Amino acid sequence: MQFEEIYQTFSPKVYRLCMGYVNNSDWAKDLVQETFISVWQNLSKFRNESSINTWIFRIATNNCLRQLEREKRFEKTVMPVQVEEKIEIKRDDRIDFLYRCISELEETERIIISLVLEDLPQAEIADIVGMSDGNVRVKIHRIKEKLTEKFKSYEQLQ
Amino acid sequence: MSNFNDIQNLWQNQPDVKTPDVDSIIKAANKNRKQMITKNVMALITLGATVLFIAYIGLVADFQFVTTKVGIVCIIISIIGAMVLNSQMLMLILNKADNSVSNQDYLNQLIAYRNKQRFFQTKGIAVYFLALTLGFILYLYEFYARNHSFGLKAYVLTLLWIAFAWFYIRPKTIKKQEKKINDLIEQIESISSQFEK
């Protein structure tokens, strides 16, 4: 698979994943860029030991997790960027709400649920996060419940 | 929107957001690599220049004693050590984190790396002071041998300054660095512990 093809296929998925993690469009775009810089630089090392899916999502999620080392640096620029974003595109309110709900979850839960929403099989999710299949199953069940509950109460308010 | 499938549909059918185009990613990757190389080369040049400069002073000045020259070497070593500790070089050498492993393994790598960093910073400062003090003691000996009262004054002033730095500046620096690293480790560990819940 050529880099360009990989990028076209995976960049929207990686963007959604990063967006679920940081809930800030500009920051998520930065993360997409960082992820694919890493993919580009390491593509020669990828030896089909795992699927390309797993490989890319591992890089992307690890990149998200590393943000805790940088969060302070970003805080300063968060405000103006978000204001600008809202004027630029009027996204579906429900999508905004979904991202907000996800970003309120714990870090690992954010990653797991974004991968579930991307329709990745449970075994692959377990492989990406490094948990046993059983534990992932329990976690997914719990997060799905949490998210559905939030949406129910959101809709009652509408 | 009362079941999870609806939420999943919403997620998968959201309009695509324009991400950077592929060329700009490749450009950024190349730039990134070049910057890393330039940074390393610059650090090496600065190091080399400092060593040459101090060595030059040592050679040009008319020093008779071996102690003076050994002292200069000690001071050079301590300065190089400080530069390495303060630069990103140490971080690059220590941080071998592979980002294509599972999240849990990656977090463990980050913790191990931060622990190593803490160790090198704390011990590094001690070694730096030791080499610097020893260097000055040896270096100033020739001045002392030539002129007792001048040498004594130089000794007292230098050692007072080093004592001040050791007993006041060093603990403060270590405390600050440790707090930063400990906070980070704590945060990484708290994420890592989410896997066990």
C-alpha cells in the first residue's frame, strides 16, 4: 500500500479518533499530521506483522495518549481556534454533542469507544490498546451504556 | 437516537473535515527530519567549539603545573555534561519509545523513560558539581602556589560560590525538575491504571 493511498483511506478515521480524544478540531488536525508524519517515517519498518489497520491506529492512539505531556502548551491557543471554527462550519449539533460526550470519558475509554464507532472488531481493539479480549468486551459494554444514556437525556431536553 | 447503532451511524456519516493534503504531510515529515538533524549538528558544533575554546586557553596561557591542565579538563567535562543534560540530546538518547506497540506497552515505555530522565537529571547535577569543584581546586592551585594571598582569596570566593550553588540552587532545581517529572509519571500511571478497572 502506498503512502498516499494509506493517507486517503485512514486520515478521516484518524481525524475522528483524535477529535473524540481532544474535542478540538485544530488540535485534532495537528494530531492527524503528527500521526501520518510518523507513519511516513516508519512505513519501511512495517512488516505486515499486524494488519495495517492495527498498526496505524496504534500509532494514532499512542500519539493521543502522549498529549498529556503537551496539554499545557496547547491551552493557550485553544480559545480563538474554537471560536473561529464555530463561525466557519456549522456542524450538526448532535455530532458536537457526541464529541463532547466522548471527551468527557476517561482517556482509555475515549480511545476504545472511537475504535468501536469506527467498527473495528473487538479482537483488534484489544490488540491496539493491549487488553485481553474479555476485558475489552466488558469495557465496551459499559461505555456504550454510558453514551446511550447521555444521548437519551440529551434528546429529552430537545 | 435511543440505541447505540444510531450513534454509530451518526459517527460514520458525519461530513468529512478537510485534513491537510498528503503533500504537506510529506513536506512536514521531511522538514521535521531536517530540523532534527540540524539541531543535533548545532549541538555538536557548540560542544566542539566550547571544548576547543577552553583547550586553547589552556594551551596558550603559560601554565607550569600539571594540576592546572587537569583542572581545565575537569571543567571542560563538567561543562559538556551540563550542556548534554540541558539539551534535548539526552532525551533523544533515552527516549526509544516505539509508538507502534499497544497503548498499555507504550504507556509503560513512557513511564520507564521518565524514570530514566529523573535519574540522569538528579545524578547528573551531582556529577557536574563534583567535576566543577575538583576542576577549580586543581586549576587555582597554580595561582595559590605563585601568590598565596591572591590564591587564597580566589579559593575562598570560588568555593563559597560553589557551596551556595550546591546548597541553595541545586536542591531548588532538583525539586522543580522532580515535581515536573513526578506529575507526568503520576498522570501516565493514572491512565495506565484505567486498563485494570
